[in-house]
Amino acid sequence: MIRRLKSLGSQFGSVLATLFGLSVVTFMIGRVMPVDPVIAAVGDNASQEVVAKARAAMGLDEPLIVQYWHYLTQVLHGDFGQSVLTHNEVASDIAHYFPATMELATYALIIATVIGVPLGIWAAVRQDSLTDQIIRVICLAGHSVPVFVLALLALIIFYAGLGIAPGPGRQGIIYQDMITPVTGFLTIDCLYAGDWDAFRDAVAHLVLPVSILSYFSLAYITRMTRAFMLDALRGEFIVAARAKGLSARKVVLNHAFPTIAVQLLTVLALTYAGLLEGAVVTETVFAWPGLGLYLTKALMNGDMNPVVGCTLLIGLIYVALNLLADILYRVFDPRVS
Amino acid sequence: MISRRNFLAASAVFPTLSYLSWTSAFAATPKNVLVVAMQLDNMTSLDPHEGFESVGAEICGNMYHKLVAPNLEDPDKVDPQIAESWTASEDGKTFTFKIRKGLKFSSGAPVTAEDCAFSLQRAVKLNKSPAFIITQFGFNADNAETAITAPDADTVVLKTENPTALGLLLYCLSANVGAIIEKKAALDHAEGDDLGNAWLRQNSAGSGEFMLKIWRASDSVVLLKNPNGDYKGNIERIIMRHIVDPSSQLLMLKQGDVDIARNLLTEQLKGLEGDDSIKLMQKSTASIMLMSLNQAVEKLQNPKVWEAFKWAVGYHAMQKNIVPMTYVVHQAIVPEGLPGAYNENPFEQDLEKAKALLAEAGYPDGFEIEIDHYSAPPYPDIAQAIQADLGKIGIKVTLLAAENRQVLTKMRARKHQVALSSWGTDYFDPNSNVDVFCINHDNSDDATTRPFCWRSHFQDDKIAKMAEDARDEPDPETRIKKYVELQKYYMNNSPFVVMMQSSVVAAMRPNVEGVRLGTLPDSHSYAGTSKA
């Protein structure tokens, strides 16, 4: 019991250390970046008097270490500061943008997993066959075609050409402001409000960006699944299972798959974390008000409170997903105690 | 082993999901809603006395009226807006405005002289970025209430510190910082002594044609018709959507999901030529693209070198090949469309002359130089063209591309050699640009005023004198003439190579009527817009 508490404590400590390190690095990078955040706040044409006033108000005239100390005490009080660009509290901005990204990422991961894992298994089982080659080509395209090409192509074909998909954006114009955000997941909020038309509209707007994102994640998941599976199929226990006369399906699904499931969890967790960082290009093309765009824009303007806030959030996501994978390892893999 | 059937069933998820989209109706936008696709990120506040970026200026321009407004057809005229008439005292220090009766704020309250005086006082007291436009007349937080007064319900009196040209004052009052807001609304929502600043960033209290419903940063802005305003058309709601990617904007416009696309680039616009389903409207705006030659760099100090740069650049070829629809050639510091602009373009590419000038300056073999430039289009292409042109006269250019703010930061630190950047005019008067390009009384690193020319260490007392003389000239016609003379002289005697002036383009569905684009962003107006 005490050992478990100790390990929990040391894990918690390492999480804190990670976040602290992240905040220091991001903050310092932000302050030595050759972009003056005051320009973002008051514009390039403002008079020197206004610039000086804004610089003092933002605390930028103090030494770096003092600035960081102020920031740290602020954060410890749960205050991530204000964004220069939006004038909103960073926390409330993140609460606005993150669910949009999370919705996209979650659906993309689900689809990528549902398709990618079986595809990877199939490719492994049929190693070097035509099926394997085709799957490899599909995945290769997912690795090598730039996102914006595919995203724009999808829009041109399905939206402009065939007219079967809605255009960029998260919602149709007529549904704008009709749904009160509860969870921030538009699809769930629509269901909660009982508005089926708005729900269908929200899902329709998700189809293209989710497909694009899931395709890119799928490429990675499939490749990893195939590699794990090939490895597993070489195991002696597979030979034994086959020798026992089990059907090919039983050998793969009941004997080989459980051994790779644990490794796959890590892959999925990392993919999910990657998706949650916000897919800037996809968000740009699809006019998706997500975290990626928010973060990039803040970074370009030297608006550091949002940048550090978002970095901490992303750091937290990675740490949390890693922890989750650790826990699941323990549950699923009897070798880890 | 997964059977083929199972795999097919699993992969059927995709078409099933997209089936949902087939059943949604994607109709054209409703007739009473105007949907605009534009890049909405260039704004930090919708308080007209604070915001100072182009997109915010446009939105404020549609929500607030000022005492006077620039005449969009004739830049030399000013139109009455909230004021119906005005007079100047003989000494040029007292200005009296009569307020038009019957105007109402969006709340329904009448627009009074009290509101007008309060608004101008507020702009001075807040002292945010655009405040200098009116504080240059000597107003400050201490004297605001005595220098700006409303002696009765329809009169506003302004008392300036020094004799002031009426034209300059009127043009300055036509900027957004001269917007008239409802005093009661601002004070009701004040927090501490902010005069309602925090509230007005995301709300409106004006007498313009539209009022603010909601602004979601980097997402959308929704304006509603001001029920108590002058708007006569059939638009009830304007939805501006933040669509970053110009290609996406074009697709949405073609599909009819938006009525207007505002940020199409030359590559998209070229494809629209001869397309009857889309109307294009183009207007030169008050933003110039120029090279600044930093005078702290020794080889850039000789006026012959300045001239060599000016004769080396292929202005027209660049404009025609790189930015045919979004820029026009313009070489004077006051952009076309502003009063007093000088619209002749005397420089063209003459490599022999440029080479000879370089040799005269003592650089027969040229030299090496760095040019900082924005990384956003069309700057990289323009920079490469300049690099090629200057290469022909022996100047070896290294290009340093960076994010817009990064280039500005470097310029403000006076660390550039040559910078290719842009400059946008702040208010509708030649003094707006002339002031920052000409008047630099303190060229030290810790100067208290740091005009644009200070960034490149450029100081010329003769030019400064000419600029001040033109600014203070009371006779409007002579004033314009002086500005034209100044610009001609400046072209040949300054280290700034003004090359082009940008245009704003609105691509519209054919059923949209009455959109107006102005020389400054605050006069892009939806006041006369309707949809058939």
C-alpha cells in the first residue's frame, strides 16, 4: 500500500516537474522571440507614448525572471492571464476553442482506429500479397500527400463539385447561435437541445475534416498495427495455436491480437494527443475554430499568455494520456504488475 | 482471419457518415442575411476609441457615426454626418458644430451634443492607440472637459491649443476615434474609470446603420440592423465569418454559401475574370508598399544610392506580373484617394542610369545588402523581383523573410538594413502619412516620438519644415498644393522607395447591391447594401 502511494507520489511529482519545465521553456522562448507583443496589442501605428504605456501595463519592462515569477504566481492562483489579441481570459478562450478541436480529434481517432487496426491486421496476415501492397500504397499516400492538398481536393470534389458536403465551418449559417454550448461538442449539444436538424448539420460539417484527419492518423495506425502483428505472428505460441488446429481467424484474433493490443494502446494514445494539439492546416482550410489556429496566431503575434496556456494544456494531455496508457498496460498485460 | 465481408462492413462507416450530408439542405443564404467571408483576425477591440486595426475599423465604421465623414467620390470634400454644419473662428482655434436633430442611437435615445462632447473627451481620456489623431490638437486628459464642450443641446465646441487648419481637424474627426457613442450606455457599463471600455470592446452603442450582436474572436462577427438607424435596405443581419484560406473563401462564394469574399488573392481573382456569376469590386486603399533604407547603414547614406534604388526597380513589370489585381503602381507617400495625393509616377526601370548613379556614389561594383520582408504573399515574390532587379546593377541582395510582426519589431529596433514592408494611413488627411515620413525632430535611440522615418534614422530639417508648413496652412487649396510640392521633393530626396499601393477587392454574388469600399477601411460601408 505504502509502495503504491509512493509510486503514485513520484508519478505526480514527475508530472508537476514536466509541466513546470514546459512553462519555463515556453515562457522564455516567448520572451526572447524577436516579436514584440506590444505591436499586437496597440498596432504598428500607435504613438510611442501609448506603446510605452502598454509595455508597462503588460509588465514587459521588468527583468525576465521577475516577469516569469509574476506569471507563475498568477498561474498558481488559477489565472492564466489575458490574451492580447482577444482581450479574453486565456482559460475562457481555451474553453471555447479546445472542444472544437477535441470533437474533431475524437471522431477522427475513432474512425482511424476502427478502420486502421483491421487494415493493419489484414495487411500483416496477407504479408506481401497484392492486398498488402495496396494497403501500403494507401498508407504511403497518407504519409506523403500534404494535408492542405487533400483537404482542398476534398472540398473541391465533395463541396464545390458534387455538392454533397457542406462547406468550411463548423455549422451552417442558419444554425449559428441556435445551440447553447453545454459540453462544447456541437454534436452532443445539438442532441442535448433535441435539435435534429442542427445535429445533422453539425455532423455533415464534421464529415470532411474528420475524414481527412482520420485518413492521416489511419496511415500511421495501420502501419504500426501491421508491424506489431507481423512480429506477433512469428511467435512460437502462434505455431502452437496453429498446430492445435485452430482456425486462422481464431489464431489471429484470440491469440495474436491480445499480445499487440497493449502496444497499440500507446500508439493510439499518442495519435490522439497529436490530434488534440490542433491540426492547424486542416483547421485553416475548413475554417474550424480550433486550438491549432488559436495557438499559431498567438505565437505569430508574440501573444505569450495563450501560447504558454495552450502548451501547458497540451503537455497535460500528453502526460495524462501516457498515464492512461500506463494504467491500461497494467490492466491488460499480466506481465506488468 | 477477417473475412472480406467483415472488412467491407467496417469500411462502410465512411459512406454512411457522408450519407448524413446528402440529406442536409444547402440552400443559398437567406435574402435578409448578408454573409461575408473574410479574415477576421486583424482586430483586438471594437471600441472605436481603442481599436486601430483594419478589420475592426471597418466594423466600427458600420456601427458608429462621426460628426463628419469623408466624401467617397471627392477626397477633397468632407460630408456632414452627425453635425449638419460647422464654423471656425478667425483665429483658427475655436470650432463650432451644430448637431443634426432626429438622429437616434441603437437604444432609441436621441443623439445629443452632450453625447458628442462626451465621446471626444472619452477618446482623449482613454488615450489608446488612435488617440493621437485628435490629441495632436492639444487636447489631453486635464483639459478635455474644458476644451471640448456642449454649451447647449445641439452645439459642440472644440478649442484647439494652436491655430489649426479646418480641413485637418475635420478629416481627423472623420476617423473612427471621432466616433460618437451613447454616453449613458458607456457609463452604465463602466468598470472603475474605464468609461465603458471593457464593455464596448464587445458591444456597441452607436447611431450607425448596424449594431453588434456578437463578436467571437477568430470565428465570427454578427451585426444586426439598428432598428432606430437610417438603414433602408432589406438586410436584417450581417454575418462575417472568419475564413482564413482564400481558396476556401472562393469555393464558398461560388457555392453561394457566402455573398461576399473579401480576401481573394491574385491567383483566385484571375480565375474569376469573365465569370458572370461573380461581380468584382476594386478600390485602391491607403496602404503603400515600400522599401526603407536604414540611414545607420553607411553604404545606404548617399542620396545617389537612394536614387539608384529608385531607378533600378521594375515597378510596372512587377505590378503586372505579380499583383495585377491587388496593387497599383504608386510612388508618392500620400496614397491615391486621399486629399493632396500626388499620383504621377516619375520613376521607371532604367538600369543604365541606376548603374551610373551607383558609380557616382562610389560603388561602381555595387555592394551586398540584406532586405527584410514579410513572408506573407505577395511579399516573397516582390522581394525576389527586387533582388533580381538590384542584382542587375551590382547590388547583391540577401533576402530575409519573416513573419510580419517580426519584421516590424526589427524595424522598430532600427536593426534592418533595407526593409520591404507596408504602411497604412491612419486618417483621411495627407498629414497622416506626411507626419510620420517627414517630421523627426529627435533621431536618438531613446526618442520620445518615434515616427516611421525615425525607424530608418532619417532626419531632414528642410522636409520637416515643409511638412509643418503644409499642415498648418489655413487655406485649403494652398494646403493641398504645398502637400503636392512636398511629395515631389520627397520622392527625389528620401531613402524611401515607395513602389505600390494596395487595392481591396470584394468578390460578390450578383444579387448583392450597394456595397461601398473606401480608401480607408473605416469607410468600407454596408449602409446602402441590399440583396435581390
